[in-house]
Amino acid sequence: MKVGIAQRTSDSLARHQIKEFAMKNESNDMLDYKQVVEEKVKFLDAHNYMSLATALNDLVTVRTLTYVNDGLNIYFITDQHSKKCAQITANPRVSACIDNVQIIGKAEVLGKPLDEENKEYADIYCRKLPDIFKQYSSIPVMLLVRLTPVLFETWVRTPSRQYLEHFDPENRKAYVFKELGK
């Protein structure tokens, strides 16, 4: 029970720290939330590799892996005996990077890729990365993991403007966090 309470407290503190940092530096330049959602989903749909950082105690590790997405949620398959899986199980807070987009979120092990309750995600995998899914899904030690984003940070560069965009799906907000040169 104490571990559960400690984990919830730790998750709550981390989420609060991210939000507090964002709110201290938030500009008044709000962006169209629905448009940003569409852009992020289209961006995730167009890619299938990401760098994923996980941490436990004082050890942070990062690796490149394949993923699929369903809207803003990201799914990947991993070996249950991997360092990555051990770190996620003990500390679900993760960070991913795809191109110039950083995604801070929470990872959750969903079970075996071929389990009936994961059929919807298996179908998405089969459509987007059929060879990868076929290669790894039937290996007994493989697990399906969902990354639920808490914050997207993206450097946006246009001919007239460069800024760091914050997209907060939980609070349904998108805004210019920091304007370059201001």
C-alpha cells in the first residue's frame, strides 16, 4: 500500500511540476486547440520511430524503437525482461522524442500483444507495421505498452516567427510557451 501511495504522490508531484513550469512561463498567445490536435495526430501518423527515455533511481536510458499511434496515444512492443520494461514498471514517467517534438507522458504495460483485450491495438499495429508486429507479437516475453502524453513541446519555425509550442492534451490547451528572440 505504501508503494502505491508513494507512486501516486510521485506522479502527482511530477505532473504538478510540469504544469507549474509551463504556467509560470506561459505567454498569452493561445493556439487553436483542435488544429494543434489534428497537427499532432497527423505528425504521429507520419512517423513510426521514436527515441524513448526511461529512468529508475539515478539511471536514465534512451533507445530508438518503432511505435504506432491511435490518435495521440502511442503504442510499442517491448521485452518484459528489458531494462526499459523494468524502468517503466517502477517509474511510468517517460519522455519521447520524434524529430523536433518532445513528448512527456506516462507509460503503462497493457499485457501481451495478442491478448484479446489488446486486439484493437494489435489491429492498428498490423495496419501500420505488419512486419514488425508479425516478428515480435508472438514471442512469449513481449509486452504491449501505451504512452499517454501529458505534454508535447515543439519548436515551430515559420518564415516570420520561431517559438516553442506547448500542447497540453489533459487540460485541452495549446499555446506559445516561448517566442525566440523575445
